[in-house]
Amino acid sequence: MINENSIILAAEKETGRTEDFSDGVFAVAITLLVLEVLNVPHAPEGRPFSAGELATALGHNWTVYVTFLISFSTILIMWMNHHAMFKLVQKTDGVFMFANGFLLLLVTLVPFPTQLLGEYLAAPAAVTAAAVYAGLFVFISLAYIGLWWAAALRRNLLRPDVTATQIQQRTRANMVGLPAYLVAFACAFWSPFLSVAICSVLWIFWAFTSSRL
Amino acid sequence: MINENSIILAAEKETGRTEDFSDGVFAVAITLLVLEVLNVPHAPEGRPFSAGELATALGHNWTVYVTFLISFSTILIMWMNHHAMFKLVQKTDGVFMFANGFLLLLVTLVPFPTQLLGEYLAAPAAVTAAAVYAGLFVFISLAYIGLWWAAALRRNLLRPDVTATQIQQRTRANMVGLPAYLVAFACAFWSPFLSVAICSVLWIFWAFTSSRL
Amino acid sequence: MINENSIILAAEKETGRTEDFSDGVFAVAITLLVLEVLNVPHAPEGRPFSAGELATALGHNWTVYVTFLISFSTILIMWMNHHAMFKLVQKTDGVFMFANGFLLLLVTLVPFPTQLLGEYLAAPAAVTAAAVYAGLFVFISLAYIGLWWAAALRRNLLRPDVTATQIQQRTRANMVGLPAYLVAFACAFWSPFLSVAICSVLWIFWAFTSSRL
Amino acid sequence: MINENSIILAAEKETGRTEDFSDGVFAVAITLLVLEVLNVPHAPEGRPFSAGELATALGHNWTVYVTFLISFSTILIMWMNHHAMFKLVQKTDGVFMFANGFLLLLVTLVPFPTQLLGEYLAAPAAVTAAAVYAGLFVFISLAYIGLWWAAALRRNLLRPDVTATQIQQRTRANMVGLPAYLVAFACAFWSPFLSVAICSVLWIFWAFTSSRL
């Protein structure tokens, strides 16, 4: 009853449920961004808004919209990268599951610094908000490196048809993120806007990298 | 080990996970509507509500209920359309993934203008709220056109058994939404209620269109 | 390339994605209950709570806990029933999809009257809160009857191996809910507690019914 | 048309949908933690924060971050355990479904005591908050024992290839949690910090246990 085929099938099923759970966390985190960061403006002194005042109040929140766009795009790219990496993986083990869990922890955190940055990007405390934002992505870069290490470098959990070139490409792509986000983190203390600009440019870079892999 | 069958299988798996992720985003967005727009009324001056006063306070929120119903129905139809489109798709590529990501971005945004419209539809600022609401659906129409373009017109990612008639029907159905929502957007500046009425009529139209496709 | 098998496969896939989406909505709605109804109590005049005061403040929210328990159990049973019904269904059509959409609309609404009832069950406005709560379940009973009608009675979308006895059992089980929730709704105007008690007894009844089917 | 294979297939499908629903609940609950517990600090008297003040205000919430980390890790381990247990299960019945439902009820509750503990761990009411937190995990231990009893001990719902050793290992692993969390609960009345420390140590213990199973 237990032959090689059924073992491969069980392994596939295991990866499948980890992917489903990860997809669920990514999907909820990306959808919660709106709930966390976008708030309907209210007229300050009880008198109702005129149409123009409501438009002005909405326009005033531009930092919130910019931050929302960057965070949404970054989570989407992160999901695509996760997706692309898992397509190469056939088996899971304990270390891989924890590396994935650590990544998911950081993904669920994204709405919080997004809210922080949306609120404080145009305020005197922008330095702190941008440092926390870029700092989270430094950790996320580390988590992707750790996940790939657990999948490919520590013990081979990959599908037998994955080539050495594919492994090298992904290893190199992962290594680009960390220094770039470290630069964004360092820039936050000098120019919060530049730090946020680097984070935006990075997801566009990921977008092109991930579609090539 | 890698033959034509396994390539088709891998392609199917890829579409599968994109569908799962999209379904997750649609499901969370549609369920968050309640959290965003419906609030339990509280007695204003600390004295507890009588049964009649609570009923009156609940009834007073009718704009919220109407907006909730329209948004829920529209997201549901959008999901059905997404579902119907993906049934025709066999492969994905980078452009298709981004077109889908852009659509999901707009889907997660729906609760925000819904809340805005629910709060301001019967207030002086209704013009702004209705314009934002209809404006989002203009963008969503564009996103559906873009997704279909990426799936069928730019490069053929469709299943081999999809007929030219099916492609034409869907292309035409997608082209109806954009002008209709543009009219709803223009109407918002003149009569917010008419604009919302057009948005309601549209999801009923989509409902019949999508069940035919 | 298109033979009978591939058609059956496509039909199964279609039901599968509707189930996944429905499961997503049920899962999010049941998990949002906590977010909607349970709130950490705060010391009223700024002075911090002592351990005993916090315990008292938590105990004071007993109506919230009771309502949470009833709503969670009811959504869980509703999901099981949905699950049991979909196991019999092989195909979907437009009417079935809309009947399912209407049911999901009502499922996403459950957190709102739960919050209302939790807040007002021990207050003078309990009559209104209990009537809204029981009233929603009257509509949910109607939605289950409609879904079953769309699946089995209007056009046969069921699997070929479903027996006439199975159809009759389910038809009868669905018909019990509506009068029972109508009684709960009517009782709300006379005794809110009795109305809530009937709603509790009902999910226990569903529990036994659904495990037999 | 109905042979032994199709019955096994149907049974697998049934477990599959219960797993999907459970995964959805776990994924939403773990992602909602951020929404429930992390709040952007606001400057108290209307004057905007300086960068240093915002950093101080963020650092002041350390109890929230510690509690978030413990709860996230515990839900993740609980999901892995759930996952590992379901891999052994082939069939479901009513009692198993209710045992799973009871577990999910407790899982959705986790964000509430997490928020309570994050807010009160460094306050005079820490005793109450820690007792509620540890108390919930006492119930969760009971729920895991109940689920395993329903799957393996009451009636055999396991796959035919599960060995007696595997059953014994899991039975013993489940029995460790209950006394440990009872000790954490008792400690809460004497030292809330010790109680929280025991809860932290426990998820690390689960991590090693679950990866061995």
C-alpha cells in the first residue's frame, strides 16, 4: 500500500497545505492594509463637510495613499516570489516550516509600519517612521534568504528537475535585496523621502526579477 | 521525467495558486465590508437607548445598508467574472500576474469608498463620495480590460479548446462596463443618487452577462 | 480533446472554486466575530485597573461572551450544512451561484447583529437587538431553502448517485429552520432572552441533524 | 459508478475541505493579531511628535510586542500540529467535526487575551490578564486532546498505514501540554511574568516536538 508514488504524493500534499496557509496569510495581510491605513475623514467641529471640503480632506491624506500603494505592491511581489520559490520545492522539513513561519510573521506585520509611515511621512517624526518601515524590509530580506537556505542550500528539498543555474539565479536575486534595504534603512535617518523612494524602486526591481525567474 | 504532460500539470498548478490567492483577497474584501461600514449605534448622551430609539438609530443608517448591498453584490459579480475568465486561462505569465495584481489592488480598495458613500450619501458632501465611488469602478473596468488583454489578446494564454466566439463575447462584455461607469462618474457631479443608481443597475447587468458567458 | 471526462472534470473544478470562495467567506466571518464583539475594557477615569477591577470589568461583559458563543456555533453549523450540501452537488449554474451569493451576504452580516445583541441584551433596547438577531436568521433559513431549491428542485445539479431519500431528508431538514426562527423573531418582542434561547437551541438541533445527514 | 476508489476519494475530499476551512481560520486569526494588538501611537496633547518622541512611544509598547510574538508563534505551532495530525486522518465524522470546531473557536479567541495581556502585562492588573491568557491555553490543550481522542481513540478515523507507535507518540505529546499550561495558569496569580515565560517556553517545546513527529 505504501510505495514510492504514495510517498511523493504525501510530500506534495504537505507542501500544498503550507502553500495554502501562506497564501491565506498573504491574502489577509494585503486586504487588511485598507482597513488599517484608509480612514474616512470627519468634519472637525461637528458641522457637516461640503463637497469641496471632503475632497480637500481626502487629498490631504496623500501620504497614506502613497504608502498604501508601496506596501500593496511589495506584498504582492513578495507573494509572487514566494509562489515562484515554492514551485521549485517538493518536500518540507521542520527548519523550512520555521523559516516560512518567520517570513509570515513579518508579512503580517507590514500593515503596522505602513500605517505608521502613512501618518508620519509628512510630519516631524518621519525619520522614525521611515526607519521602522525600511527596517522591517531588512528583516524580510533576511527571511527570504533564510527560507531559500532552508529549501536549497542546507538540505535539498527541491524538485529533482531544478537545475543548478536556476538555484544560482535565485540565490543571487535574494542577495540583492538585503544591501538595498540596508541602504534604505540608513537613508531614513538622513532623508525619509529618499528611503521610501528606494523601497518603491525595489519592488519594481523585484517585479522584473521575479517575472524572469 | 519532464514530458509535455508534466509541463501542462505545472501550468495548471500555477493558475491554481493564483486563483486561490485571488479568491482569498475577494473573500476577505467582501467579508470586511461589514466591519468597515456597519457600526452599532450608541446613545448620544450616555443615557441608554430605549428599544424604539435603537430601532430609529438603526433605520437612520439606511444609506449605509444600501451602499453595503451594492458593494457586496458588485464584488460578488466581479468574483464570478474573474472565476469565469480564469476558467478559460491555462497558463500565466508576468504581465498577466501584474494585471491580476492591479485588479486585486482595486478590489481591496472597495470597502473604503463604500464607507465614504455610506456616510456621506445623504449629506452635503455626497457629490465627492459618489464621484470617488464611481471613479473606483472606472478603474476596475480598466483593470478587467487589461486582464483580458493580457490573457487573450496580447499573448494567447487560453486553453486550446476556447473558441473565437467565446473570446469575442467576453471582449465585448468587458467593453460595456467602461463607458457605463464613466457615465456614472460624470453623473456624480450632478446627482449623486443617479450615479449610485447606475452602479446598482450595472451589477444586475453583469449578473445576467456573466451567467450567459 | 474535449470528451465526457474533461467536461465532468471542468464541472468539478467549478464547484471546487465556489466551495473555496464560500469557505473563505465563512472562515473570515467566523474569525472576525472576535474582532467585532470582544473589546478590552479600560479603566474609566484614567486611574489604572486593579487586578480585581479588571476581572469584574471582564465578567460584566457576559452578554458579549454568550452572544459570541451562539454566533460562532451557528456559523460553524451553517458551514457544516453548506459543506454537506455541496458534497451532493456536481454542477453549478447562474441561479445556484446567486442563491449561494445571497447566503454568503447574510453570513458576512452575522457579526453585526452579534455585536448589537452583545451590547444591548441586558439593556432596555434588548427587544430591538434580539429582533434584528433572530430576523437575520429568518433570512438565512430562507437562503438555505433557496440554495437547496436551486441545487435539487429547480434543476438537477446533484451527483448522479444521490438518492431520492437523501433529497427528501435534506428538504425536510431545511423546512424546520424557517418556522423555528420565525418563532424566535416573534418572541423577541415579548422576551428577548427567550428569543436568544431559541436561537441557541436551534444550532444544537442543527448540529444533530447535520451529523445524521 | 460507485466503487471503493470513489468512496476513498470522497472521504479524502471531505477531510480536504475541513482542512481548508481550518487553515482559513488559522490564517485569518494569525493575521488579525497585528490589527488587534499593534496601534500607532499618537501625540497626547495635539502637538506633533518629534522623531525621538515617536521612537520612545513605540519602545514604550514593548509588552505588546512580546505578547504579539508569543501569540503568533503559538498559533503557528498550533497550526503545524493541526496539520501534522490531519495528515494521519483519512475520514471525518460528526464528533471529529465538533472537536475541530471547538478548537477553532479557541483559536479565533487568541487575539483577545493577547490584546489584554499586551495592555496590562506591565500594569497592576497583570494578574488577571496573565490568568486569562494561560487559561485560554489550558482550554486549547483540552481541545487538542479531544480532537485526537475523536480521531484515534474513540473511533479509528486514521489512515490504514498509521502505526501504533505514531499513535502513542502523539497521545503522549498531547498529554504534556495540559499540565504545563495548568502550571502557567496557577503561576499567573503569583507572578504574571513567570506565567508568560512558561507559555513562551511551551511553544518552543511544541516546535521541537512537532518537528519530530
